Amino acid sequence: MSNITQVVNTDKNLKTLKKGIHSSDLDQLLSSTGPFTFFAPFDLAFEKLEKGLMNNLLEPQNKLKLTDLMNNHIVSGIVTFKDLKDGDRLKTINGNELIVEVKNGTVNIGSAAIHGRDAKISNGVIHSTDTVFIK
């Protein structure tokens, strides 16, 4: 069974995320036992960012900023899609808070739509998002 890093490495819609995870060395954390809930922005989510921002963050001198941005997407423990309830507050591993909103069957964190995945992963669960979480 694959871990979170392996899933990100092989998903053709997560190429930018893959670069971010490896450049921030979070690939090691996301390959560990966990468990983690990982909100994985699609490549299209990164295209919504200010032009050049992600390329800038991928520069070695910006590793701390990149790591902080990537950490906004990781929550300790497993939160399945069906467990996401309106008003839930999830604490990311860097101490930020993600507030869940559920309206008409759609699950959002802020303005980001969450797409359930709940794939069988050895160290947690991945949910895809259409927006990068910037705090």
C-alpha cells in the first residue's frame, strides 16, 4: 500500500505539489508512519496563485516559506471526507486552523472546495483541493 508521498509522486494532477513537497523535505514526513490528513492542491490550484510565487518559493533560499505553505495542508490524524462537518476546526501541523464549511453537500475550507478521495493509503488520507491554503 502506498504512502502519501508515493501517491503524490505518481498523480499526474499533482506535479507542482510534488515539487513543493520534495523541495521542502516534507516527502520524508509524508512517508513516515503518520497518520496524516493531507489536503492536496491540484496543479490548477497553484495556477491561481500570484504569477511566479510558486517558482519563487521553490528557490533554495525560500525553503522555510515553502515549508510553512506546505504545512498548511497537513493535519495530524485521519479525517475522512464523511467526517468533515460544518464548523469543524482542524489544526495544521504548523499550528494554523482550517475551518470546514458544508453547504448543500459541498465541503469547503475557506474558498477551497474539498474533493473526497479517501484512497487506501498506508499513513493517512488525501483530499484534493482546488485552492492552495495560504495563511
